[in-house]
Amino acid sequence: MQIVSYGGGVNSTAMLIEMMRRGESCAVILFADTGGERPETYSYTKMFSEWLVARGYPAIVSVQNDGMHRTLEVECLTNKRLPSVVFGYKSCSDKYKRRPFAKWLKSQSLGDDVTVCIGFDADEPHRAARGAASADPYAKRYPLIEWDMGRDECLDTIRAAGLPTPGKSACFFCPNSKVHEILSLPQPLIDRALAIESNAELTVIAGLGRSWRWADLIRADKAQMGLFHRSEDVPCGCYDG
Ligand code: SF4
């Protein structure tokens, strides 16, 4: 049984379109929702789910952490912390992406014959190698790598299907966000991200930018000071396209 891990971005969108075009089966499509995705990711996922259903594929099912804190944002605010990826740890991604996915699969008693299709593309085989090394209780498959589809081929596939290109899928307050991504957030999301940052009790880092605070970036941008030309480009464990 094939199950798709849908991330809401370019890669997994293209993977599903291509699976359908090749006549592949797909029993379940799961989207692990941290609760902090950008509004355009939620709206794209809803639109794409309807597109898939209209063509005979299953609807996209959202799963979330069902522990003490349902969303990463609430956990950060309650515990006065920033997402762990700010320190280089992947536990935020593990807790709000990988574990809800694995727990949902386990709860369905689907048996041993489960293969999860993951949308790492042919330009990023290192991520598949890392994924293969992790001890998940299901087989994994990387169709885009099998089909030698890199980023450009993924974009072509989405365009050829007549669909709009999805935006980057990640938490709007992700410390791995680039400067232009932060500055393009709508004001309500900037306010929520800055609330997380100002509420956090920090000692060894300055803020969501690690050595700098998003609040200072926003202030400098408004004053057109141009002090923040680049941010660290750290590969995000949740990145999808
Ligand atoms: S997008 Fe960033 S903050 Fe959100 S779970 Fe993934 S690594 Fe953590």
C-alpha cells in the first residue's frame, strides 16, 4: 500500500501529479500540520486536495500533534522557548511533523505492507540518504529521485497540470526563514512571530535569527536601513520545495 507524505510545497505536489499521471496507486495522503504553516499553504492544500479527489485520488488528510501542545506556536509561547531548530536540533520537526504522521499510520493498523512516498527531489539525494538511515517502522520510497526529477522538472510538472505553483512550506516563524521570506510575511503573522521571540527566555542567542532578532530586522526594514542583507541558509528538515 502506497501512502504519500504531503508537505504542501512544490516537491510533494509534483510527486502526486506525476504518480497520478503514471497510473500509480495511492491509498492515503497525509499532511502533518505544525499549526504554524503559512495561510497560502493551507489554502493550496485545500485546493489541491479537491483537485486530487476530482481525479480519483484520496483527499489530503491533516494530522497534528495530539500531546500537551497541539501546535508548535503554543508550545513555544507556553514554555518561553523558540523552535529547537534555532539551536540546530530537529526536535520541532520530529515532534510536529514526523511523529504525528507515524502515530496516525500506526493507529490505522494498515499492516506491514506500507510504503511511504516522500518528495525529496533529484537535486537533493542527501536528504533521502538521511531519511533512509532513520528508524521509521515503514518502507520509504523517493519517486522524484527514481524519476530523476529535480526542482525544474517539478515546477514544469505543476505548470503542465494547469496548477499554480505552491509557496514554500514551513512554519511562518521558522528560524531557517530567509530575510526576504520574513519581510514578505503579512503583518498578523509578523506580530505572532515577534510575540514568540519577545516571550522567549534566551541566553546564548539573540532571537529567531540566532545572532539577531527578527524584531530588529523588521524595524531596520521599516526605517530602510538595509542592515540585514542575508541570513544563514540552513536546510530545514521540513522543507518541501
Ligand atoms: S518549519 Fe522550521 S520551525 Fe517549523 S517544525 Fe520545521 S524546522 Fe521547526
